[in-house]
Amino acid sequence: MRRVVCPGSFDPVTNGHLDIISRASRLYDEVVVAVLINKNKKSLFTVDERADMISEVTREYGNIKVDKFYGLTVDYCKEQDIPVIVRGLRAVSDYEYELQMAQMNHRIAGVETLFMATNPEYAFLSSSLMKEVVKFGGDISGLVPDSVHDRLVERLQQQG
């Protein structure tokens, strides 16, 4: 079985993330979407909430598994016997950072990295930008799944 991991914080998952996940799901038998537990970062949604949202919006693909992890992605890959990491690239700045990470991951654990160019329709998306726009009353309809949109608006309204 050909497996790949798509790691990230997904706080929250955007249509850009889903573009990469869905395209990877057509190339691999199983895509593990691994939600990073980052104890140094204040997330808007808990890791369980993020995993639940991803499970909900990827259910239709049929070959997506959602998991949570803490630490280095390559350690997770070794533990789960996953030889490839898939990463989306939005811009040249992403490439420079991701290339460095890919080379380190290969050096540490022999894990390969597959880079996918993001669909230009989603190239400007980031979870941080989505949160900021909603926080100030902007409309992000069509940029995140509807259920994620509703949860994001509700959470930010709760925070005031």
C-alpha cells in the first residue's frame, strides 16, 4: 500500500489544504493527514477540534486517515512506516523553507518529500489570514469548507 503523510497545524483547514489533500488522495492508496500538536503555539481550535473538522470535510474521499502527532514529522513517518511527506507550495518563499526541511528530513530519516504546486485559486490562503479576515468581519465564504466557516465565525465571536 502506497502511503503519504500531509502534516500541518490546520488551524483551521482551508480549501487550499483540501486541494493538496484531495490531489494526494488520487496518487496514493492512503493519505494520513497528521495534525501537529504544537505546545508552543496558541491555537484557536484544539487539536481534537482540528482533527474532527478535517475528518468531516475529507470523509467523501474514502482513503484519508486523520491522526495527531507531537514532535518531528520524520519521527512520525518512521513510527507509522510512511515513506513520503506531501507539502503544498504557494510561493517561492514556501519553496525555500520547504526545500530546507525536505533535505533535512531525507538526511535524518530517508523520508522523501513530494511538493505540489497549489492551485492558483488558493495560492493566497493561509489559516492565519482566514482568522484575521473573519476577526474583522470579512467574508471568507468559498475559501474554507462551509462547516469550518461556521465554526470559525462562532469561535471568533465567542472571543469578542
